[in-house]
Amino acid sequence: MINTILVTGGAGFLGSHLCERLLNEGNNVICVDNFSTGSKDNILHLHGNPRFEIIRHDINLPLFVEVDQIYNLACPASPVHYQLDPVQTIKTNVHGSINLLGLAKRTKARILQASTSEVYGDPDVHPQPETYCGMVNPIGPRSCYDEGKRCAESLFFDYHRQYQMDIKVARIFNTYGPRMHPDDGRVVSNFIMQALQNKDITIYGDGHQSRSFCYVDDLVDGLIRLMSTEKLVGPINLGNDGEFSMKELAEKVIRLTGSRSQLSYHPLPMDDPRQRRPDLRQSKEKLGWKPSVALEEGLTRTIDYFIGLLERHGNTVNV
Ligand code: NAD
Ligand code: UDP
Ligand code: UDP
């Protein structure tokens, strides 16, 4: 059966990969995006596919389309971007989620929320299982995103309990790969762009804080698998459980690019989590999913993408 699937944030980094995969699997795809952090370049190659449609729209406003499934990815993901207009970020998570849940309620569509490991905040339980309730500063500079995503999870579960709606909640850990925005401020794109241009690698804090990085193809697999699983609601962690410090990441990127860059140290942003690694037991047992692309392999593919970008745009792409 051909499904008509709505992907909000479909012109962003993850959304564009998801749209591509869903089209390749034979679905009709409606991409909704306000192009705040996403770009038409990300979905240019999908134009001309008769099963692909793009709507410029802000999810804070009601949306009326007829769909079978909804992936709600609309929301800036990089701390630099989501802190530029924090009120818009929290509105997108709250008003935007309400509108999409209303749409799913009317159309009886299954709806998946792209939640985040940020719901765990600066965790004092490590690695983080889905049962951990998190340690989030509700009034800090990251709270527009963290608390926004936590409120979105509450809304999803309340609509599920109150209206028996078919929901899925994925808690996505740091994901990287081609089509990340070269200057959106996230660590993988920053380090690669800096290394390719032999600029200083900007380490925030002492570089001992850790993250676990998942390659985009693995993540998209996990999202689609969760959407097609009948009984599982979530929340479910999706990520890679290899854990690296930012200093280790910098050293890997320098080695893989053959760069002459030096490390430079800068203040750690407020509330920056010190450690993060997904507990993947539920994803493996209940979803039958685990990531397969190791960090060095994924970084090599991502570096190739950024080399191509620099060749096309010259040094006008800056970090
Ligand atoms: P991104 O910034 O590349 O993509 C977000 C997309 O949403 C962009 O195309 C943007 O223009 C669009 N958008 C933002 N606000 C909107 C609004 N109000 N209405 C319509 N469109 C809007 O980020 P991404 O990395 O692709 O992240 C996608 C989703 O996954 C986000 O919800 C993010 O919170 C979640 N997530 C991502 C990661 C990650 O590491 N990439 C980790 C955890 C969660
Ligand atoms: N909504 C939408 N598209 C639809 C149906 C609803 O955007 O197809 C929005 C509508 O603006 C509403 C929100 O979703 O404010 C929540 O819908 P719900 O049915 O929960 O609430 P109600 O309409 O009763 O306020
Ligand atoms: N970071 C860094 N240098 C940079 C960008 C980020 O050291 O140029 C650090 C940042 O302080 C954080 C980690 O890398 O500890 C991951 O940052 P990112 O913004 O990619 O994701 P998040 O903090 O949301 O996990």
C-alpha cells in the first residue's frame, strides 16, 4: 500500500535524508518546512519526483492536509540556531506539536515525534536509559529546546492517553552526516570545516565532555523502523553508543583530513552536558535496531561531503 507521509522539517539535515528514503520506498511524501535552518539545496535532488511535494509553512500555524503518517522533525537542532530565537523554538515545540497532533487526530494518522537526548539534560545517570527522567535546568539558555522537547513529549503522551492516538516518540542522540549545515555551530560540522581549512579547532571547555555520535543513515533506519512497529510507542533511544570526548573527536578529524589545524580552547557554554551516551538495550530488544556505521567511517563520508561543498562554494563557506 502506498502511504502519504508528512515530514515536517523535511528540508533540514535529518528531514531531507528521511524524505529521500521514504520516496525510495515508494511512498508519497509531503515536505513541510519554513526554511529557517533548512535549505532548498537539501531537497533539490528530489524535485521532479511526482510523489514529492513541498509546502512552505510554519508549523505554529494550523495545517490541513490528508496523510497516513506524520514525522514531526520541524525544530532547529543546533544550540546556536535554537538560541537565536528561543521563543520561536519553544513555540515550535509546543504550538507546533499541538497543531500536528490535531492534524493526526483528525486524519487518524500515526505520528512520530523527533525528541532528543537533551530531555536528559546534564545527566547524572550514565549511560541514559529511557526510564531516566533527566536533569534539565528549566530556566537556562538551553531550556527553550530541552523543556520544549519535554513538553512536546508530554503532549504526545496526553493525546495518546486521552484520544487513544497512535504515537511514537524517538529520543535522538547526536547525529551527523552529509547535509549538516556547514556553519550551524554543531561540533562535527565545525571541526570538519575548520580542519579542511587548516583553521584552529575550537574546543569548548577542556574537551573532556563526551558525546555519542550516530551516522545519519543508521538514524533514519531507526526512525522508519519505529514508525512501522505496531505496538511500540516509546520513548525509545536512537543513537550510537560509542562515546568520545570532544578532544578525541578533534584528533580524529585532524588525522582523517590530514589537517595542519591546532586545537584552541574556548569557554564552555552554560549548561553544556558533561557526558552523554544512549543505553540501547530497549532499541535492540524492542525495536530490533542497532547502529552499524562506526565513527571513523561516518566521519570519512561526512568529510567527503564537506570537501565537495568547499569545492563548489570555495572559501565563502565559513566557520
Ligand atoms: P535542522 O535544523 O537541520 O532541521 C530542522 C528543520 O526544521 C529545518 O529544515 C527548519 O527549517 C525546519 N523548521 C524549524 N522550525 C520550523 C517551523 N516552526 N515550521 C516549519 N519548519 C521548521 O536539524 P536536524 O538536525 O535535521 O534535526 C531535525 C529534528 O531532529 C529536530 O526536531 C531536532 O530537534 C531532532 N534532533 C536532531 C538531532 C541531531 O543530532 N541532528 C538530535 C536530537 C534530535
Ligand atoms: N489542527 C490542524 N490541522 C487539522 C486539525 C487540527 O492544524 O487538520 C490544529 C488546530 O488548529 C487545533 C490543533 O490542531 O488548534 C489541536 O487540535 P485538537 O483537535 O486537539 O484541538 P481543538 O481543535 O479541539 O482545539
Ligand atoms: N563543541 C566544541 N566546539 C565546537 C562546537 C561544539 O567543543 O566548535 C562542544 C560543545 O560544547 C558540546 C559538544 O561539542 O560539548 C557537542 O556540541 P553540539 O553543539 O554539537 O551538540 P550538543 O551540545 O547539543 O550535544
